[in-house]
Amino acid sequence: MNKFLETDFGRIPSHWKLSTVIDETKFVTDFVANGSFASLAENVKYKYEPDYAVLIRLTDFNNGFKSEFVYVSKDAYQFLSKSKLNGGEIIISNVGAYSGTLFFAPKLETPMTLGPNSIMMNFKNGNGFYYYWLKSPAGQFSLDGIISGSAQPKFNKTNFRVMIIPVPPKSEQLAIAELLGSLDDKIELLHNQNKTLEQMTETLFRQWFVEEAKGAWEIEQLKEVTDIGIGRTPPRKESQWFSINSKDVKWISIKDMGNNGVFIFNTSEYLMKEAVEKFNIPKIPKNTVVLSFKMTLGRIGITSEEMLSNEAIAHFKFRKETPFTKEYLYFFLKTYPYETLGSTSSIVTSINSTMIKEMLIPIPDEKIIKEFKIIAEDCFNKIKSNQIQISILKKMRDTLLPKLMSGEVRIKDKY
């Protein structure tokens, strides 16, 4: 029978040791402690044009390291020698709303250095185990204890250096990291497959229905060929209508549309069935295209089951005579130039339901719509299948994570 040791962050196997972050790592703070881009030294000015080195920021992580990078010169890179990155280091944001956010430094061909308001670590026996431990309930509990401030949360780096952490034998660290890492690798692979499938289908859409569009195609207002509905929110002060119970009705928010893929499976909130009837909230059928049109304009998704939404989201119910498919409408809305619907004197961040209903949509020939449906439907079915696999793998990873970190579940290592 396994024996356990009780700690402030939970129990661990008795053969694991306890140590501090500073004793188990090469710990590097950012070069301007608690600084910001505005406080960078004169000789480390950054710019958006490609230069010698990339300055890695939390923004880059949030955008999957695919956004526009910030660059610094070779001299600035040498000045920031303590913050150089090789890729694979654990980075933790230490100031602001995302204080405590963890990520691995990417592996880029361009030299990299660490931006301000972050700390970087390399653990003696590899970073994998501690990346997952810091993301586990035990690690998050420990991190929450050293984050202070409400208006501007701040990561207390002095306390972090001496924070107590578990130290399993090296072989166990490597085995646990390999198992959890393999799940994350599979999840990332499926995400990339879905991005490729969607991009391929969008390319075909643009070629057939934009570049090679026929002048003879009819044009209709969206309200003439679909039934457009707008979601609704019960009074927020009446908290009894809202739920986090998956047995209640899924209620889509704009944030949920960003967190899902093409198909919307999960929502962060639910509505009680009584609220649906009391406030006459429109039901959105399965396989219905939805569009965000307030605050965050132009997010698109497709419902995976009957759902509801808030008032910032429109949905498009098809009629028997609707002359196109959900895939065609999905890419029409995704590629639509929404800036043409608003004032040209300002950035368009929202439109109204009347504008949506009066949007003009080309009606291609039935033959080309059917040909597009065959290809697009096959791609979308694969995307949906991948999303289901991703959900299963995430649930498996999140279930295993606390059990592995507490020693409740042990795995046979090969090291």
C-alpha cells in the first residue's frame, strides 16, 4: 500500500521529496522587474518590423504564437542576455489580469528573448512535470497564495522563489510528463488538422463563390431565405435562472464561440428550462449557423445540439426552400466585409439585427451548391469528429492530472 505525506497543497507519495522553486530551477526574472513596454530601456526599443530577435509576450501565447511579433535589435538582444530563450522554457506571467498564466516558450528559428512582466524557468530534471504540476489544482492553490492585488493582480516573485514544490524521482517526473505531453500533442495535432480542413474549404469557397462568381446569380436579403432569430438574456439580478449544471440548457456566449471550434459543443453557462419559457428565449436547432454581431463582431459557429444564446448572437434557421447549405452560409458570414455595414469614420465593433436581416447574399446555381456541399460536408464531418476526440482527450488529461500529481495514480516508467 502506498504511503503518503500531507503538505499544504495536498498529499504526495512519501518517497517524493519537498524542495523550493529556486533550488530546483535556473530561475530568471524579466529584465525590468514589474515593468511594462513603456518602461523599456532606451537601448532595447522594440518594433513590429522583423529584426534580430523576437520579444516573447503573453499576447503571443494567447494567439498561438501566430500573431504579429515584436522584435528587438541584436544589441538589445545581447543586453537582455539573462532573458534569452531557446524554446521549451516555462514562462509565467506575473502582472495583470492573466497573472499566473503558464506556457512553454515556443521553438522558433529566430533568436528569442523574454518580454517584461514574466518569469522564465528551467527545471533541473526537465520542465514537463512542473509545467503540469503548476497547472494542477495543487499547483494553482500554491500560486493563488502568492498573487496579490485586485485591480492589478501581481505575482509575488520573491515568494515564488521559495514556494514549496514536490520533487518525485527523475524517472517518475519524466514518465508523468511523457504521458500528459502525449495527450497534449494529440490534442494539438487534431486542432491543426481542423485548421487545415477549414482553411482548405474556405479556399474553395473563395475560389468558386468570390473569384469565379457569376454575374447572373440572384442576390437576396438574408431575411428572405432564412429565418433569423436573436438570443436573449434573463435579468442577471435574478440568478436563479442561470446554471452551471450540464443537465440544463446550453446557453451560448461570444466567449464560448471563441473557445469552441467550428462546432459549438460546450458553454460556460446554462439556463434553467423554466427561464426559457418565462422569457420566451428562442431555441436554436442542431446544425444551425450562429453569428456574433455585438462587441466581438463576426465570430461564427454551428450548434452541435439544440441550444440558446444571448442577445449578442444571431442564428439562421433554414427553410425547406433555402437555396444553400449551412457550410455555404458559414463561409459567407465568415468572409463577409462587415466594415461596409457601419460608419466609415470608426472601427465597426457591432451591428444591429436589421443590418443582419438586410445583408445581401448571392444565390449560386443549384449544381455548384451541391458540388460544394459534397466536399464541404465531408470536411466538416471530419472537423466535428476531431472536436469530439479533442473533448475526450482533454477530459482524460484533466482527470489524470490531479491523480498523477498526488500519486493517487502511478504509472510504470521506462527510465
